Amino acid sequence: MKTLHLAIVIGIILVFTTLSYLLTPHTEKVNLYIMGIHTDTGLAYQGESKPAIILGRGYDDSSIHIPKGIMIELHFINKDAADDIPMDLNIDAFNVHTNHLTSLQSQTVAFMADTPGTFTYYSKLHPEMKGTLIIDNNSFDIRSPFNK
């Protein structure tokens, strides 16, 4: 009888654990790397990421495309090793604001890409540094081999 009670209790625990897992939303996370660089024409942002589709491959522009509902870990790196010029990165719509980073410093900021639309990321220190982030309402498989 004790064995039956124990089996019932274990069964109930397993059912509730499984239901809890299935009913909890799971958010995908993407690492997005944006570097501040010094070019022949001035300061600029340069993006790198895995998977690469979010950097515009498959699109007719150089914007960063993210499907709505993805958790973004944005890693901003000041790669200007030669001139030691401070840089920053801001996306007002998602309350993303890095510190003023000096040469080879980095900062990571996480945010949920939950609002579809087109957003500018920019530098408060250097107005020429800007780019476009597009949160797409249409989802796409960011893990697809086609996207790498």
C-alpha cells in the first residue's frame, strides 16, 4: 500500500513538473556584437553576429533584422585601439545605453525585442555613428542552416 501511495505521489509530481515546463514560455536568446571602429572616413559601427541572418543577409539592406520576441544580448566593443577615442551605443526605444567606453573596452546590455518596428541605434558622442535595427513582426528560424 505504501508503494502505491509513493507511486501516486511521484506520478503527480511528474505530471505537474511536465505541465509547468510545457506551459512556461521559453525565449530564445541571440548574441549580437556591434563594434565601434575608426575608418578612413571617420567613426562607424560594424556588426557581427551569430546567426548571420540578423545582419541583413537575405534582405536588401544593411540593417540588423531581429524577429519579434527574441531576447538580445548586445555586446558593444570599442575596437579603436589606435586613437583611444571614447564611444557609446544607444537604442532609446529599448532603454539601451552603454557607458562611454575607451579603447578595447566592452559592455553587454540585454533587452527583449518585443516591439516591432524600425529603430536607430546611435552614439551620443559621435553623431556620425548610427545604424538601423528592425524588429520584424514575421518570425523566421534564426537557427536554420540557410541563415548561417
